[in-house]
Amino acid sequence: MTGKKRGILTKEEVEHLAGLAKVNLGEEEKQLFREQLERILEYFKMVDQLDLTGVEPTTHVMDVSNVFREDVKKRSLPPEDVLANAPQKEGRYFKAPRVG
């Protein structure tokens, strides 16, 4: 860490991020992650300052495309085979816990 005072992220923000990630951090780890995240954010600031006039946006650095197989119609498995290893079933359907 340089002699400059950073102050981009607060300890509370690091704790919030850790909570979202479901990660338990000790006090030293919180300070370490705060410093590391601040350095990452500083690099983003540097990128924001670049003149990207005329640069086409990209979603991937390599010219790639998805390769899909032909969609061939074929007979489905019988429901009893599909449900053979289901932990819970009801008739011809998977049974799952209610959501919400």
C-alpha cells in the first residue's frame, strides 16, 4: 500500500460484500480485502480514463461462436424410467418442496 490515503471502501461495505458472498472474515481479513478491492477499483478508474473512441465493444476477445448439434426428433424416455431415481414423485411428476 502506498503512502496515499485511499478511503474508497468502508469497512461496512466490505462486511456487506462478505455477507452477500456468505464469507466470514476476521478483522485482519476485512482490512486486507478492503485494500485489495480498493486497488482493483483504482484499476477500473484507470480504464475509465482511456480514450476508446472508435473501439468496437466486444463480448469476447476471440472470434468464437456456439456450436450446436442438429435438433433431431426422437422418442422420449418413458415417465417411469425418468422418475425411477426421483427422491419424491407424485403420479407422473417429480414432487418438490413448495417455494415461497
